[in-house]
Amino acid sequence: MNGYRGYMLRVNLSSGSCTKELIRREWLPLYVGGVGLGYRYLMEELEPGIEPLGADNKFIFMTGPL
């Protein structure tokens, strides 16, 4: 899909580690823009009822294709 670099950077603030991951290409046409992709990653990776400010929660910055 044009406009995306195809990767995301996952940062673990507890350990200070950074890993480069491929964005799931099958999601790109379904969730246009960074907001849609961010929501999809949250839905996949978080359990319902997670503590909003807890250590297991995620904080996501996503950019769109433009």
C-alpha cells in the first residue's frame, strides 16, 4: 500500500528496548490512517477491563499514509 513504510517501532519503556516490526499488510486497506490501525492493535493486544493507567496498558502513536 503506497504511503506506508511498512514498519512500526515498538518501544518498551520498562526495559528501554526498541524493536522494529512489520505492520500487518492485510489491515492497511481495512483501517485507513494511523487512528484506525492504532485501534486495531489495541483491540488485538489488550484484555477487556485493563487498568487505564496500569503498566500492562499501551500508549500508541501511529501516523497515517500521508
